[in-house]
Amino acid sequence: MSGKKAQNSTPWQRFRRDRWAMVGLCILAAEAVLVLLLPPLMGLEPNVTDRAAGFWAPPSWEHWLGTDDVGRDVFARLLYGGRVSLLVGFSAAAISVAVGVPLGLLAGYRRGVCEFWIMRCADVFQSFPTTVLVLCLVALVGASVWNIVVVIGLLGWTSIARLVYGNTLSVREQEYILAVRALGGSTATILRRNVLPNVISPVWAALAQRVGRAILSESSLSFLGVGIRTPQASWGNIVQYATNITVFSDYPWIWVPPSVCIVVTVFALQFVGDGLRDAMDPKYVSSTGVEERNAFCRDTPVELLAALEDPDES
């Protein structure tokens, strides 16, 4: 592939060439459509009991995944639980990014006192086992959906901040940053217009992975009985039925589908995250062997100008 073609290749085009990333994106899109549109179209209600079908009814035409211990449709609860789990995942990840990106920018660009206190706070947060810390905080503030979102989101900022911090350190001494600083650009302007666009690429990949981790955290909380509680459905509290050995062995249609949904969703998010990392950072050489990753990637505008003047170099 020529350097010119690599230069003109957009992130979406690079992302679209990653088959696993597209598979992950299609899975997530299908999940979103199913959990949002299928319940109203089919008239499914997660908390309505069917006494005629009975308790622990096996899968049938009326109840595709059977019924649970009080006669509720498991398929309906699976879809509504998907809404809650995806909401928690994406909302918590958004909070982590909203907190971590500004703190990472400040620590990496300002250095000094800002760097010391922000990074030491990150060290303190990361010194505690995340699951134990989440359990304690959720028990303290309550197990509502939005409390869980805030707790998971605020505890996830450290990895985002460290990622942005490391990239900001490498960008802050680049020639174009020094030039803007010499021309009197304010810190806010430099961070917003010059630094952030050059460090945000890996954050997109980290965002997708944070969504997966948030879903796993919520599922773990609900499975342990301290997260989202019945009658509200989530994938985690449906899987919790498997703690009963009778349900685990005799009624697999209760806990297997939400378990599969959690695993498939996390893998899909990982694939999308890897694809975003490859697409947004042309310097990264992915396992697909696309050679354009190294084409037209220069450290400074001076080197880029030299490369444009000497096409044989690329």
C-alpha cells in the first residue's frame, strides 16, 4: 500500500477492515436493538407472573426461556436485564472518562504539584482491591442503579487518567506545543486544541474496555446479592439463581442465557476496543498485518514536511 493511500485512509476505513472489530460492533448493535425494541414489540413484561405456566416451567412457545421461581418470563427479564446492564456499563465508563481525561491532562501538562497529587490519588485508589472497594461503597450509599453507576464510574478513572497522563508527557514537549506556548497560548487553549486531540485516540479503546469491566462489576455485585435486586432485572441477578445447586443442575435455561450474554458482550467490547485502538492510532501495527500503520507517521511537523517533499522515503 502506498504512503499516499495510507495517508488518505480514514479511521473508519481502517476500523472496517478489522473483521473482529466489525463482528463485535454488529453484536453490540444487535443487542441494543433487541433489548430496546423487542420488549414493546412483543408485549413482554419482566415482572408479570404466569400462573398457568407455573414455576420453573421449561422453555416453550409462550415462554422462550421458560419461567423462574415465581412464574416470570425469563426471556423478558433477560431483555430488560440487558437494558440495565448496558446502561450501567456505558454510563459508568462515561463517568470514568469524564473524570480521568481532565485529570490526566492536568497531571501530564502542568507537572509539579498537580502531577504529584493526582498521581498519588490514583495510587491510593489502585492500592485497594476494586471489588472490595465497590462492595463497601455500594453497601454504604445503597444499591440503586444510579448509585452503582456512580461508584463504578468514579473508581474507574485511574486507568484512564494514567493513560492520558503518559501520552500527555510525550506530547507536551513537541515542537508545535512549544510554538503555541511561545506565542502566548493559554493552558486551557493548548490542552483543548493541541494536546487533547493528540492523546484522545487510545482513550476510545480504553472506553470500550471500561464498558466491559463495568458490566462485569455490576454483574458481580448483583450475583453476590449486593447489587441490583429483584424485582428489577439485570444479567447479574438472573445468574444469581445458579447459586442454588438445584437450579444450577436442573434449570439451566434460567442462568445460562444471561451468562452467555455477559461473556459475549464483554468479548464484543474487547474486539471493538482493539479495533478502535488500531484505527485511531496509525502508528500501531495490528495483528492483521496492515502495512499502513507505519506510513506517514512522523514525530514533528518538520519531519512530516520533509517526508512530503521526499516521496521515496515512504
